[in-house]
Amino acid sequence: MEGMTAEQLKDYDAAMVEWQKEKNEQHKHDLHTLNHCKNGVSDADFKHIEFELKESEHPDNFRIVKEPVGDPQFDEKYHYTVWIEQTSGHPGDNHLGTCCMKISDDEYLMWDYWM
């Protein structure tokens, strides 16, 4: 990169390799979590989860939690609830936060998003 010393380039490259390793590990974890969800819900419910993940635009950091976080938003058409906690931004602007969807009587899929 222009303007960087050889040492800075070396440090940058090392940081990027470490970042990529972390992202790969997170991706593996996310896939494992989604497979857990897919095996625990109906096909129709998993389609709702997939829809909400797409709506989130940049979902990541999937995890299973015991309690949902955020304000419940009920989908009248398909009869499911998504809990959303928006942590920054204003309606219509870029924002980020957390979403949750019920996957069993005592488990919720939670993920982070940014748009």
C-alpha cells in the first residue's frame, strides 16, 4: 500500500491473515448454529428465519439464547414474532442491532445485523 513502510506492510498483512482466520471461525460457528435451528424447526419456520436473515442484510454472530432481546414485532401474515433491538441509527438511516426468533420452547436464535 502506498505510503507504508515494509514493516507496516508486514504488520498489516499479519493482521489481515488473523482477521480472515477469525472470520472463517465465526462463519463455521454460524453455519453450525443455523444447522441446529434447521434441525429443530419446521421447514416453514426455517423459511421465516431465512427471510428475516436476508432482511437483516448483514447478519452475523449467530447464537442460541434462552430469552429474546428487544421489542417483539409480530408478523400478521405469517404469524411469527421477531424481537428487534436497534442500537443505533434512526428510521430510514443506516443502523445496527440484534434480532431474535423463537426456535423451541426454551431457545431463540439471536444474531447481530447492520444495514
